[in-house]
Amino acid sequence: MSFDRILVVDWSAASSPSPAKPSADAIWIATAEVGTGTVTTAYHRTRDAAETTLKAAITAALNAGERLLIGFDFPFGYPAGFAAQICGARDPLALWDWLTSHIEDAADNTNNRFRLAAEINAGLPGIGPFWGRPRNLKLPDLPEKGTARHGHPFAERRAVEALVTSAQPVWKLYTTGSVGSQSLLGLPVLSRLRRTYPAQIAAWPFEPWAEAPVVLAEVYPSLLAQQVKAAITDGAIKDEVQVRLLSTALARLARDEMLAPLFAPDAPDKVLAEEGWILGAGHEAALAAALRAPLIPPRLRDDCFAMPQGVTWVPVDDALDRLQSALRPITGTETLPLAQADARVLAAPAMARRSNPPRANAAVDGYGFAHAATGAGVQRLPLIDGRAAAGQPHAGAVPHGQAIRILTGAILPEGVDTVVLEEDCATDGGTVAFDGPVKPNANTRRAGEDVAEGAQALPAGHRLRAPDLALLSALGVAEVSAYRPLRVGVLSTGDEIVGNPASPAAPHQIYDANRPMLLALAKAWGYVPVDLGHAPDRPARIAAKLGQGARKADVILTSGGASAGDEDHVSKLLSERGTLFSWRIAVKPGRPLALAMWEGTPVFGLPGNPVAAMVCALIFARPAFSLMAGAGWAQPLAFTVPAAFSKTKKAGRREYLRARLNAEGAADVFASEGSGRISGLSWATGLVELPDGALTVTPGTPVRFLPYEGFGVA
Ligand code: AMP
Ligand code: MG
């Protein structure tokens, strides 16, 4: 379930237009883009103006094939039994329609809500349930005070309001928090929206909403009351802050695919179907946590992959340089406990909270004393009682000219600056004897000699590995600021591809070799692999998959269809509907690399050929992804070894050969250079890189070997 955009509406029951200058108690609508995190707010003076804005937003979304969630801050339903009483059906949507035909609400906000509520009250036994009106409005059936009510047949609160205790009951029509009036004037608007876009809008939780392009839901911005309070600065308008924060929180949960639990409240179906529910009730912590996550930096510009005009074949190094300068980190950051930070990339330097070691201590088991009391020749020092051990410091001082038994890791007691190794000593229990002279401070570690408190332990951009966890733990670093892991979407394309190796394949079909390989690479690189499946060579199907990828992933890897031929549907689609830059890189294997932006998400279009797909992924995608994940550009590991093969290569293209080191440490290459030979990829333990220029290799010629391990191919 994903949305492209989240709108949150702070409704108003005002009886006249709100001031021209944006102010409180008017209608505020916030729009948060799920993909980019951008939030805009708009002020409306009348309900009529707000309805126009909502229709425009819905029309635009439907035209663009995008999905909207629109939250309104008033109850969508009433306590059980009310709808049935008024319009003969328990269906709240029937009540919406009933209200539409009974509420009069003019373009200048003048309306008949108090009168209608009085009429409803009049038709029911007792006094109430509606109450609250201006004192001078003489409506005997609508009591001015809630306490005047009795004998009406309805509960005061809906089931959800037991969970959200600060919400006001729907019967209250006047003064602070009178959502009752907002529902009476808001539900007719929702009813009209549903009729304007039949079958496109679902009102949650009353209708099946999972597939609906537009979902309407009841929200309650005070679920974030604390956050709103903290965010209000001088001159800020609370209504605006509320819708901004709630739309931001919902958009971030949508981005992280964490909305589903909010849509599945723990309440009986009957309650949901009749009274409705507040989206997010009971999930305040998740909403608050989503807000705490910092803003996502703006993604890349649509033209970031542009190549200068007139470039025909781009040398590999130039292509890499261009990628390096075009890209930057694209994931947000979060703070997390060190125990969860393995393989994560630091978004801020990790600073030592404590020195290592925290105090001067002994590096060996032996005897400690003051160096100044010793000299050359045999030294005999009386031993004091007690000993110093790791975790068991010696409390007192060691007198000048005496020694103490000390063990590795023990803090040097006062009076000790030097330790002599126990193997170099003789002792009878009362005295210790050793040969002098010994070096001052011998066998001791200075406080902070490894890392001093306050020093930078690791820089931003560093990917944490096991030894880094040791270091940071030793330095008392309990939590780190890290980039969110890059989500890598992987899509295979081609009419001939069969996605599932367990399915039968006709002679003209082939199993998808690229997707499992690319998903495994993404995982090995420390990213979150997102399987986008496989699309046939049909633009609509590829577009749908790319759209899914843009929502679920930070970057998309496609394979197949990336050249410029008739059947190259990926590049065709990207050039029609995305922004495609087809890079003709002077590399073998590998045809043009299709680089594009699709709905703000970078797409790396790899060749379909598995050998070329893997080489291009290792050479181009890996360093680019590393940069986008916050870890900076990644150079492959390379070293020079003698060739164990012969080959003559022409000038013009850099070549990567599937290779492995033989027992003598020389590089063998796979017997066939055929780019369809997947077995060679598997046979190899790395690549031999031959330079752009012409070259004749014979056994013994030094060549560059790039081991798979250096590419993170574990
Ligand atoms: P294309 O780049 O679409 O022209 O594909 C080039 C070659 O790679 C064709 O022989 C395709 O059948 C093959 N190919 C494309 N995608 C895959 C894949 N996912 N797994 C294995 N082979 C593929
Ligand atoms: Mg193809």
C-alpha cells in the first residue's frame, strides 16, 4: 500500500469567511510528497474554496496515475445507532448523503448547521444529543449546555474516543474543539467528492480502500500534540503547524512502508463499519518517531546524468568522474544504538566520549614502581601488600622505592609509572629483584594513548565494520548517526524472461539470471534489496514497475532493453517519460548504460547480457551507489599480477576479462570471451582490467587483477 501524496486538512465550521491574512481557525491543507518529503501548506478562507482545491488535487492525481491519502480532522461517523435512526440504514455513507441534502452551506460560509441539529434533536426522544450554540440563537431544541441533555438514545462517545480521550464528542457544536459542527459541514463535502469521482474514492474504513486511487480518512492532528507544541515558534499558526507535521509523519511512514498497521486498527469490524476510526489512533509513537527522522535531502536533479553535447564514446574514467560529480547521498539519516549499526554508514563523525585507555595501566603481568627510584645493576624493591588487577584497582599509593604486584590492564596505582615483566623478575614474596636499568614508563599504557576523549574516532561516511564496533564501544559511543540504508530496486525486463526458476520454460524462453545476481550484490554491498520482479517488453508494464520502484526504493537497477534498438523498451520508455541519458561507454563487455531519473529516482539501466550486467554493476553501479548511500566513492581493490594468458587488444575500449589467480598467483582468464557465457562469471574470482590503449599480453605480462572480494562479492 503506497501513496504518492498525503494531504491533511484542518477543517473549519466558521460561519463567515476567514480573514484575508492567513490565520488560525480557518481551513489549512498540507500536502506532503512521499517521494521527496516536500511539504507545502495552503490557507483557505471558505469551505467552498477548500473544496475547489481538493477537487483540483484529486483530478491532477487521477490524471497522473498517482495515489492520494486525504485526512480530515473531523469524525466520519457517529456513535452506534445514529445513522440508522436518521436515514434508516446503519451505513455512515448514507448519512453523509442525507446530510448533503439537508445542510445548506453557502460560498461565504453562512450555513444552517445549528438549525438542522435542532431539527434532528426535535425528532428524537429526550433532549439532545446535539448541544452548543451561540447564546442569542434561539433554538429551544438545541440546548446551550451539554448538561441540559437527557433521555436521548445515543452514547456520548465513539469507541475510538476511548483511545483518544482528548477528542471532543461529535455532539458538541459550539466553543472550543467543537468537531460536531465540522462534521456537519464537512461530511457533505466528502459526499460530493465521492459522487464527483465515482469508484475512484474510498472512505476508510467504510469502503475497500487498498486499491482505491484516493483514500479519505479521519485524522486527529492532536495525536502529535507534544510535537506540535514544540514546533510552534513565534508567529506560527497552530493549525498550519498541525497539518504540516501530521502530513510529514504520514508521508514518512508511507515512504518506509510503515502505514499498514495504522490502517488495521484493533477494533471490531462492526465498530469500524458504523462509527469509523481515527487513522493513527494507538500509533502515536510511530507517528512521533517518523517526525523525529530528519528530512530526506532533496533527491537528485532530473538532469544530473546529462553528458556534454557531441560526446560519442566516453572513456571509462570519464564516465566514472561524471558519475562521481553528479551524485550525492540521497537517503535520510537516523540515530541508532551501536548494537544495530553494523554495516551502516556514519552520517556524522563518531566522537570519543571517553579516552582509550581511560587511565594509565599495565600492559603486562609484573611488578610496578616509580622509575626514579631505580638505577643500573640489580634492583631489589620491597613488595607492598596487596596487588593491582584489571577491574580491581589498588586503593593506596606505592611508597617511593617500593613495588607492587600488578596485572595486565590494572590502573597504575599512585606512585607507579613503570612496570617490569614478571618473567624478568625473581621474588620471595617480600621483595622483587630484577636487572636495571629499565626504561621509564616501560610496559605501561598512557591514558588516552590510543584515542583521547573528545577526539574524532571515525569520520562521517565511514561504513561500520566489526573492528569499528569494538572501537566505538571502547570509547563509550552508545549511539551513532547513520544514513538510512539505500534501498536498491531490481527489475528484469524482456519478453523471453521467466522469473521463477521453478516454472517451466518454453524453448524461446530463458530464466532470469540477472535479478538474483543483482539482488545479491545489493545485499552484499550493505543495501536493502527490493525485488521489483520482471516485466515483459511492454511500456505500460515497465512503467508500472518503475513507478513501484520509485516508491519503494531509492535507486533502481534494471537489466535488459537498455540499448537503442527496436526492442529496447526500457530506454524507449525512459526517453519518452523519464529523463534518459544514454551513455556510450568505451567498455567491453557492456553496451550503452542507460542512466535516467524516473519520478525523482535514479535508474541504472544495465545491459541484459548477464556478463555485461555484472561487469557494469561492479564498475559503475557499485561506486555510484556507495556515494548515494553516504559512504563516498568506492574504488575497487586492484593489484598487479603476471598474466597466465595471451591476448592482443586494440586501442579504444577498456576490457574486463573474467579471471582467476592460479597456484602461482598469475591470472588465468576464462576460455571464452563470449558474453553469454555465464559459467565464466561463476568460474572467475575476479576481473582482469586491460587498459583503454592497444596492448599485447603474453604470459608474464603484468596485468591489473580486481578480485571479486574487493567489489564486495562475498
Ligand atoms: P537486451 O539487453 O534486452 O537486448 O538483452 C541482451 C541479452 O541478454 C539477450 O540475449 C537477453 O535474452 C539476455 N537477457 C536479458 N535479460 C536477462 C536476464 N534477466 N537473465 C538472463 N539473460 C537476460
Ligand atoms: Mg530484451
